[in-house]
Amino acid sequence: MFKEPRDELKFSWEDLGDIKGGRPNLGDMTTVAVYRLMQYTLRDVLIRRLGPDAAGEIMYEAGHRAGSEFCKNLLDTALDTDQFVAQLQQRMKEHRVGIFRVESLEPETLEMMLTVAEDLDCSGLPVSDEMVCNYDEGFLAGILETYTGKPMRAREVDCWASGERVCRFKVERGSAIFDLREKKD
């Protein structure tokens, strides 16, 4: 069994390795199906072993860490808000994460309503009774927390998997990791 106990997160961007050197023929691209195969089998095992709330919290926390690293390594946090949003839209499209849009933003409170169309995680999934984008919630919160320097949280309010055609997220200041039972309000 693997034994690597940790009291803190240790992942950094460098842990992604030398993709060009390691994949000289296949490069850095894969299919959405293979990405989702990894994500949804992991999510399924987490739900079976730990329950849906704990699984959602883990996916959120992993997404948060990924969003923070994405921001630190691919975005310029010195840009003003409009320029930052434009760069974030561009990077998310370049990396095929989705088509990012800001529907509303209150600069004083940092409350936002964001959408991601053609979302890597769920666009095209069959309709179910679940909103499945806990990873995306954390990813967006991690990006925005790294950019603003303030604790942020994101909650999905619309999801392709629940019948919408875009994923919509309410973002506000608050603890980055939160009790997912708050989502049921």
C-alpha cells in the first residue's frame, strides 16, 4: 500500500513534470472522455468510501488547489480586474477548460455570477438529480482567491447535469472550503 502521510498539501505546478519531454509523440493533449474517465471514477470511489458530502468536499479542495496553481502559473495577478478576466477567459479557452464569462461583479463585495459553457467536467452529461461540478467550484474559488488575496468560495447554482446548458457559479467572499450542505438552500 502507498504510504505518504501529509499534514499539508504539497502539490506544486512542477509536479506536472516535463510533458513535452515525457510525451514527445503524443504531446500534451488527450480527450475529454479520458479526462472524465479519471475524474468520475475517482468521484465514484470517493462517494462509495466516504459518502457524497465528503467526496464533494475533497473534489472542491482538489479543484481549489488546482485553481490556485493555474492562477499562479498561467495568469498575471498584477493585471486590473478587466484585464485579468480577459486573460482568464483566454487561458480557459486555450486549455480547453470551457468558455468563461462574468455575468455580474460587485467590486466592493467581490460577489460574482460566473458561467462556464462547454465545461470540461460536465457539458454533454445526461441529466441527473445532481450538480456535479464540485471540482470546478473549487477551481474557480482557487483562481479568484489567488488573484484577490481574499478568501473566496464558489457554489454551483446551475449545471448541465441538472438540465441547464451552462454551468453557473455564485462566487462570494468566505472560507474557501465550506460545508457542502450549504448548497441545498
